[in-house]
Amino acid sequence: MTLKDKTTVTFYNGLTTIGGPMIEVAYNKSHVLFDLGEVYRPELKLPDESYQTLIKNKLIGDVPNFYDPKLTGKPIDTDRWEHAAAYISHLHLDHSKAMNFLAPEIPLYAGPITAHLLPALNEKGDFLLPAAGHDRTYTRPIIAAEYKKPIKVGDIILEIYPSDHDAYGATGLLVKTPDKQIAYTGDIRLHGYHPDWVRDFMQAAKNSDMLIIEGTGVSWPEEKHDENSEEFTGPKNEVELTEEIVHLQKANPERQITFNTYPTNVERLLRIIADSPRKVVLHAQRAHLIKESLDEDYPYYYMPNEEHYADLKPELEVSYDELLADDHKYMWQVVTDYDKLQKGGLYIHSNAEPLGDFDPAYKPFVEALANNDIEYKALRCSGHADEKELKEIIAGVQPAVLVPVHTLHPELEENPYGERILPKRGQTITL
């Protein structure tokens, strides 16, 4: 039998930016979209984050027949498309922030951890973009996919694999049509907690007709990961990072130590808590996030006059004043009022917000610590594969076609095993 229909892949966004990939795979009357994030460009100083503003500034892709008609003003062509679904690879906003823009009738899939955590992260309506006709705290339904279990979307099959990134529960995706297989890495690395999961995904993706791979690790060729390269400085892997935090505590037995991490990097935080010689105390909002999403209880504190959470155990509360006075018992998560910390203290910034120089809030934040004579220690471990790891992943898959996305320099990723395509925004490739 000759198949007359062809598999097409259309690239709507996130090709030469770090973040925001939006890609559609279509076959006959079935199509799927992944991911649903917003490109992070704070320097644009946009008046709002409406659908129209984000489309105009190319921060989301102009994807037909997926967005909510209440936003676009255009109905979805259900005659052309009988089957549709969307997928998000992980929690980070450059992959998830626009998920509420998806038409409500289109099912949205994610790995089980991502599906569970996203509503908790958006509880106050300050994580995701709002859905049309709902208040800001609404999070649209997400189907928690079983790992490696086929999901049928008309003629297309999706399979979601556990992967490794600095977002808890990150996944990769295989898309199978009647004649082709496409692998999408999402954000990926081999130096995290679960390199075995990544290699399992590579094996499942082996000899794919197309590998769509992130390329954050080749975005700064002028730095070549030397001492000036912010993305790849510091510990070489997550285990080393935790060990360094433990070492800093042991080396400073009588010194106030505070820290912060990124909210979605739950696994790093749990490892720090488990290995820390001092008792780790979280800000109540973070403790609540972990309680709501994982049902685990950890010591916490409230800032003065802060809203209390009914699900946090009263016996685990530590007073804010006790933390401010402490220099040996606790390592605690600080989120504001840095001027109240003890002079001469140590603050550990582990991929927390503000994320770096590109964020206008970063410089004032670092200066505020310096003005209070607090040592600022950045301990980061990249969530992205470096140049060497990217080559290893490509070698593990050996794709017929390689498409680098999510990078400032896609041309620096090569495919020794076949063709490499550098698509333009909005371009469709027929396999």
C-alpha cells in the first residue's frame, strides 16, 4: 500500500532564541503541538502580555487552529483537523507559560510530575498567562501521561519519556506517524540526577527520521565554556553542587547562611534538604508548593503579616526573628528584606531569580547584598547539555535529519549521520 499522506513539521517559534519552541507535527487530518511557552524578553518592556502583544513581538508562535478562538477571533477549522493534541515538556515558563491560550477542547498532555506541579505553581495566578473567560488563578486541565505509554491522536502516536533538566519532571517526546518518527528533546542534559533516563530516551529515539534538539549549550561560542561562561561555570553536575553547599556550611560553623533556588527545581531543593548539616527552613510559599504537589512537609517560616497556609503543620514553623538572629543552626531560604540579614553573612544563589545579568532586577539585587556586607556565592549547575553532551546525544540517536532549536547559534550543531536543517520561523518541512 502506498501512503499518499505525508508527515509535515512546522516550526513556529523558538528557533534562534533560548526558549519558546512551538512546533507542529501533522499527518492527514491529525496534528500535535509542542511546547507552549513564551520567549523571555524583559528588555522589551511590553505594555501587557495579551495574546495580540505576544504575537506581535514574536514571543509566542502564530500557530493556526490551536489557540482559543476567544483570543484569536478565529474558529478552529475542525473540517481540516479532526484530531488535535498538545504537549509540554516541562515546567519552565519558556515551555509552559502560554498553555492557557490553548483551545479548551484540545487535550494537553505532560509528564505526571509536570501535570501535578503546574496548577500548584499557578495557584496565585502569577505563573501562567490567563485563560480567556477565567480568573488569573485558573489552570486549564492537563492530562498526566504515563511514561512510554502510547497516546493516540488520530493517525499520530505520542510517547512521553522521563528525561533530565533543572525542572523537576522534565520529559522528552517521540512522535510517530504512519511513516515517520520524530524525537523532541525538550530541554535536556547528561550531567543531572538521571543520565540513565536520558540514555533510555536516546535509545528509543535511535534512527529517528528527525531529531529536534535544544542547543542552549552552543549559544555562546565566544566563551567556549571558559571561566567567563555563566551557563557552565561552577559545579560540573548536581551531585557536586549539593556537596559544595554542604562544604560551605561545614566551613562556616558560626555564620548566618541563607540561600535561594528556582521554584521548579524541586529535586535540587530536596537533595539540599536531605544532605544539609544544618536544618533547612523554607519560605512558607515554597513549603506550601511542595506540600500541595508532593504531600511532603518541611520546616518553614512566614514573613511578618504574611498569609498563612492551612496545609502547613504548625509544629514545623520557625519564627522569622529566630532565623534573623541565628548563625549556626539553620540554613534558610531568603526571598526579600536582604537589609535585615546579618552583616558578614553568606548567601547562596543557586539558579534562583533574578536569573542573571539579562534580568534588569539582577544588578540591584546583587548590590543590595554587597551594601549589607553579605557574601554572594553563585552556585549554578546548568539545566542544559553542553557542547560535548549535545554531540553525545546526537550520536546516540543518529537521526536522518537534525533540527537544532532553542539556541542563539543553531548552525553550530552538526549532524554527522545525515542532513541538518535550519528552518526559518513559520517554515514547514515535509518528511
